[in-house]
Amino acid sequence: MRIVQFKNKDSASQVGMVERDYLRIVKGISSTYALTQKVFETGKSISDLVEEHLGRETQAYEPLIANNQIQLPLSHPDPYRSWITGTGLTHLGSAASRDKMHQKLESSKPDELTDSMKMFQMGLEGGKMHGHDPGVQPEWFYKGNGLCVVPSGHTLVSPPFALDGGEEPELAGLYVIDPHGKPFRVGFTLGNEFSDHKMEKINYLYLAHSKLRPSAYGPELLVSDLPDHLQGLSSIKRGDKVVWQKEFLTGNANMSHNIANLEHHHFKYELFRQPGDVHVHYFGTAVASFADGIEVQDGDRFEISIPEMGKPLINPLKQL
């Protein structure tokens, strides 16, 4: 099941369940955040609650997309209570880059590896959580709060001091902390963990600065089980021209850390278990146009798609 949060013709927020080219309206539920509160009150699943509140009213999907009426699939009414975070060095990447990575790991002495390569190797060897036993902790970074995220269709703004602004196509987990301080995973969505790769390249210690950029996630929220193997497509379009395009793999089968391990190491901190807070956690990318020498330009359009996640995540770039 996939659901969408959108603004209707009266600019009021509504929730709809995706049915091909239409959304079936979820009656009496104004937001996905309100839906999670119903979960906490009733003990029912999101899917069951959506089914219970489905009416006959439908809404054509494409006009909502065309008019930028699609909202973030989950947000907090108070943007300061949304945490936007992520983890890196979590994906095996494409077959070619994976082979290259393994060749370097096998042919180099440990003291010749960069810190990034050491971190990746740690994930390969012990990044899976088994039952209640966590694996090695991953890299972690902070991106901001609810003020720095935009829905599909809206502009990603690269600030005037930025050296670059490039896409990072990935999955994101969406969570609300329940009244008892326990993380509740609402579902999964597409993410563009937009970053400044040129700044990071100067020195890895600039990673924290490079991540303090806006990002985008959506448009749809997958509330059913996530397949272990997912294949997506990331593109950059300049007008009618595709200037870069690459397939990527994600899901647990294609990650050095599994999602359970990433969740464990994020939510082990009491700071991130405050009742009512929203968390958007990016799970890491497998490809990036910057790695292929692409220079993005003002007005370029990022498009990220995975068939199982519904409609693509599309955002234009604005360079200040």
C-alpha cells in the first residue's frame, strides 16, 4: 500500500491511497502524522486504518503533481520537531564499482586504506544486525530540521556559498516516536539527499558542512513491506536533454549495513526518542553524478524513480 499527502483545491491537507492514476481519499484524516496518532490510540496498523477510512471519493493524481499540490509524505506540524539525518557508506553500489572496491580492499594493506574505505570494510564485515544483536555502527550525519526539506516538484536551493549541489538518490525511512518513546516506522519513501560534494572532496572533515543542505523526499509513502532488492534510476535533465542517467540498486540485499542496523544505531540515543518527534533518515546512496564528473547547472532537474515506490521524486535545482 502506498499513500500520498496533498493539498486539495481549498488548500486543505488530505491523505489518499494510490490506485493507479487516482487517489482514494482517506476520510476524516487530514495528515499522515494524524494517522500515526490514530495508530498509537487504537493499536491498529496504518494499512488497517487506511482501509477503514477509505471512502468512494477519488482524486485524479496527475493534476495534483502538475500543480505542485503534493506534500511531503510525512511531516510534523511543528517543523522544528522533525529530525533530518542519514547514514553513508552503506551500499555495495554497481557491479563495476563493487568489484573495484573489493580489489582495493584485497590488494591494499589496512594502513593504506582511507578512513572511508576502512569504514566501508567494517560495514561489509559486520554491518548486519541479527535479531537483537547489533552490527558495527555506520557513519552518521545531520542535515537539519523540517525547515530544510521540500516535497517532490519543489526547488532544491543551493546556497551562494556552496561549491556544488548534487543529487544522492536513496531510500529514506520515515518515523514517529510513540508516547512511550519507542520509534514507530511509518514507512519508506524515495529521497534525494542533496549534498555539496566539492566541499566534501576538499577534506573529509568538511562532510558535516557538505550535508547542511536542503533535501527532498516523497512523493509516496510505502507502508507495506520493503522488498529486499530494488532497482532504481537516477537522472539529470537539462530542458529536454538527459545529461546523466544511471541505474542504482538498494534494499537490504544491496547494502553493507541492513536497515535494522541503521535504525538501531540512530535510535539508541535518547535524544532521538522524544515522544511525538518525526524522523526522516536517509539510508545512503549507491550512485552520484558527481562521481562521473557531471557539473550541474541552475535549472537542471533531478529525477529519481523506483517502480515499487510509485511516482518519481522530481526536483529542479536553483543555484543562488
